[in-house]
Amino acid sequence: MSDWHKLKLVKILVSWQCFGCILHKFDKLKWQAILKNTTVRLCQMELLLMLCFSSPVRCAEFAIPFQTNTCPTCRLELPTDDEAYEAQRKYKIVVVCNSGLTTGASRESILEKCLPYAPASSVHMVPGRQFCFIQFADKEAAQQVMQALDGVDGQNGEPPLYLAYAERALITDLLSAEEEELILGQLHWPADGSMKHRQVLHFGYEFDYGTNNVDPSRPLAGGLPGWVELLVTRLMDGGHLVERPDQMTVNHYLPGQGIPAHVDTHSAFTDQLVSISLGSDTTMEFCRPPPHGATVAVRLPRRSALVMDGEARYLWTHCIVPRHSDITLTSDGELTLTRRGTRVSLTLRRLRRDVCRCRFPQQCDSQQQRRAEEKRSNGETGITEQLERTYVANVYEQIADHFSCTRHKPWPRVERFVRGLPPGSVLLDVGCGNGKYLGLNPHTFEVGVDQSSRLCSIGGGRGHQTVTAGCLPLPVRSAACDAVICIAVLHHLATRERRVAALAEIGRALRAGGRALIYVWALEQRQGTRAAGYLKPGRQQRVTETETAAGADTAELPLPVHTNRTEFKQQDMLVPWKLRPGGRGGGGGGEEVHHRFYHVYRSGELEEDVKIAGGLSVLESYHDQGNWCVMLQKDEDVA
Ligand SMILES: [Zn+2]
Ligand SMILES: [Zn+2]
């Protein structure tokens, strides 16, 4: 296997799944061998980092501004590669991913490595970690070192350093003790304020704790106080803040008071939130929700500013536990207890004037509201989803074992397509079922996607790489695949829009010039005089055909139930699957019938859908085993 192929494998797998999931599924040693033998820069270094840094305010002082997407298996956020690098060019801090105290690197050795390209202002080593941070005077210096050292073999055969940009999340000593005192003197707290809970002042706009939102049409008189400008200017000049805040909430905490865990409402404020601590240090706790839950306590010294953005702002909750003292580290690294004093926090935020489009839909009120509205205004979507869930997804989950027993012999022309792929091809099997088309060609990298987790685990148990996911959208990067097969899948989608969208998704997954083979069930089960194997001679469609299936499960749908092994009389229908609890043919009696939704394609329909989807050309189209089939090629990019 060439290095290029190894890199491709690594890149693609890393983009699909998080490191933890890959290690879980792959032989760990084999994986490590791949990494060791690959000399090109690898994006999994960033991933390792993500996992090492389980904090949004990594090691309390630095944050790595990854742009991430989601692991389809465990929903962990993953970094994308190239775009993220572009976006990070503005940073002055570089993290050395594979060199730190635990790998035998010293501050001096790191400084020495940078010196020929740009002098570093400081190096920050992290106890017990295999990475460290280098700060430069400006972004140009950081860029020079990045270009000179990142992924480049060292002298005397030393391994290369792998670098990534980072930014500072906690800015200590933002203001002087005199300025702090001055500001505290400017704040006027209502005399009758209850001392039981923390006291609050609002500037710019009132924050409504009932709705957890602000009304942008009702600015408060006076705006932000003049002294806020000074702090904002410092943060912006230092490159920590992108936009000027227009709202400030001031909280007054007595020792023993805190604030419950929350994520600041997405629709109310933009990306960056600033929290400035005055009067006393405190400890803020950050929590990432399951499945990769984590809690990280971050010490906020007085006169410091904490900037939360990206994942730390949108996904992690933050809180201050109501306590009188916190466990802290002394300067010589020992644990001790520190009593809290009275703390005043300034929270600076900017009102959002559009809707939030963050990458965390679960936490996002903007996106949840939009989805709810879509559902209301478009009842169709709801019915379509329900139909596919009830008559496709749920059924396959229930019949998976029996279904798998009946599916072992690959169709010859599909097998020929897979076997004919050039060595090193990346093949995606959309709707892979039990994986009967995986493993036919030992020279390809294959991943199967199926929405039935039961079928995926049957395939996984046979040694195939499978991902439980639907086909809208596909869990892959754009242009990641050399070939896609999608056999007997699209006919389970309930509307033409969705069938076309699924073809477009396959096109997105393919690289330019990449090929796809698509099979869908045909309305026409006869070609000339030949009947497909599905038809049973002499069997007639029963008279009950136009009635709906008995039982409550289909009562609300006016869909006909098809009589198995007869000719199709319509395109949309429910097709029964008979499941005998005692196994295949055994037991006798107690037969369960499950109905699967099918849309059988008439001649020419699949080609029409391909045309609507766009970007794909039909190389070949034919009738095979009662299916309409097309071989597609993704068009070259037209610049
Ligand atoms: Zn908050
Ligand atoms: Zn959001």
C-alpha cells in the first residue's frame, strides 16, 4: 500500500468517525502501524488533541478553535481539516501536538527549534501531557514557524513536529487593581436587593430571565458605561474578541452564591461571550453533555477575562457551584482550599440579529424552532417521516435476522462492479444491509452505511466497517468516495423529492469521475417474454389488493398491500414480510407479518431522477433481476 493510500485511508476514516470509535472497531495495532508508516501530516493529530483536551478552555488557558463536524457513530464533534486550517491563520499561538513533557521535550528544545524561523515569546508546557504551546509576537511569526516545521522531518532523522493553531481563552490581568477598584465603585446596587440570591444589573438591553432572551427593539437608556469601552478595546486589540459587545450583565456574588448550569440562549447572543471577574477569584465548571460527557473546572482569577466561543459557547454548559470555598492549586502545585470573596462578574455579549446556525442543533433554540415550524407548515414532511420510520426503519430492525438469512448471494452484476474497482478505491455501500457486497474486493477500502443498527452489527460481526446512519444525509465528506453502490434502497423513500435528494447525496459523496451503481425495484417485472424470478407463475393479485392492511398499523394510510410474487398494479404500496418466530419455516403458526413501504420505479423514471439530481451522467442503464439499474459517473467540475 502506498503512502498516498494510507493517508487517504486515515483521512477518510478520521473524517467519518472519531478516533475512539475507530480504535474500537479496528485492530488497534494495525491502526498504529498505519500511523507510524505514514510520513505526511495527519489530521488525526488534531483529533488526538481534541480527546486529550477534554476541556473547552483547554488546560484553562488555551482553546483550540476547531471547526468540527459530527462522528456518525457516537455524535462526537470532529474537526474538519483544510477549512479549519485556513480559518486559523490569524492566531499567534501554535500547539505542538506531539512534543511535550511526557515525550521528553524541554522548553529550551522547543525554543531552539523555532529560533531559525521566528523567536517565540513564550512556551507553555502542560504537566503529564504530550503537547505544549508556543506563543509568538504576531500571527506572521506563528505562520512562519508553522510553514517551516509542521510535518517536516527534523535534522539527524528526528521525527517531524505536528503543529496546529490555538488561541488564548483566558486573558489574565486584563485590568489593573486601580482600574478594578474604580469600576467596582461605579456600580450602584439597589439597596433593597435581596441578599439571598445574586444581584444583577443590566446595561444596553435587559435580559429577561423568564424567556432567557432579550428584546432587541427595547434598548436601555444610556447604553454601555464608558469604562466598558476601554476593556472591549483591549480585548479587540489583543485579537481575543471579533465583534463589539452591546449588552452587559453584571452579577454580584456573595461567598456561597452561584449560578445554575446553562448554555446562554443561542438565538439571543452571537458567538463570543466574555466573562470578566472582579473582586475575587472563583471556579467555573464546564460540562459537556453525553454521550461524551465531561466536567472541567476552570479557575477564573480576579481581573481576568474568559472568552467562550464555538463549542464552549454553544455546547458546554457552565455554572458556578454555590460554595464558600474552592479546591485550588498552590503555586508549587499542591492542593489547598481557598475561600471565596465577594465577586462581581461582567458578562459582555452581542445581541444576535439573525438566527443561529451553529453545529449543535440539540442545544440550539433557533434550529429547534425552525424545525418545529417546518413540521407545522408542511404536514407532508411529518407523514413522510412517520411512514419511512414505521414501514421501513422499524420493520428492518425487527426482521433483521431473518432478512439477513435470506440475503447472502450477491447479484452477479453488482459483484462484477465491486470486483472491477481499481486497487485503493474507497467504496461506500449505501444501505449495506448485512454487508453482502462488502469484502468482495480485498484491494478496496469499504464502508457500509445502513439505518438498521441490527443489520450493521451483523455486517460488523463479519468484519466489515459499518456505520449506522440514513442516506439523507450520508455521513461522509464531500468527494470522499471513488465508488458508491446503492442496491435496493431508494425504493424505500416515500417521496420523489427524497429519492432525488438521495441521488444528489450520492453525487456529493463521489469524487469527480467516481462511479455509482444504483438498483431499484422495477414496476415492470417482465422484460420481453422473460419474467423476473420474483413472479410466481399462476399467482394472481388477491381481491383484497386495494384494501389497506388489517390492523391499526396501516389504518391511517390509504396504501394498498401488495400480494407477494404477483405483478405490480401500482407504484406505491406496502409489501408484506412474513416472519416466523420459530425461525425460517420452523415452528408453524404464529406467523408475524410486517409491511415494508416500496415505490417501484417505472421504466425511465430512475434516469429522470438522476437528471433532476444533477451533476451525474448515466453511463449504462439496464433491467436486472426485476430491478431498474443505472451506472452513474460524477461529472468533472466545470470551473
Ligand atoms: Zn452564561
Ligand atoms: Zn445555535
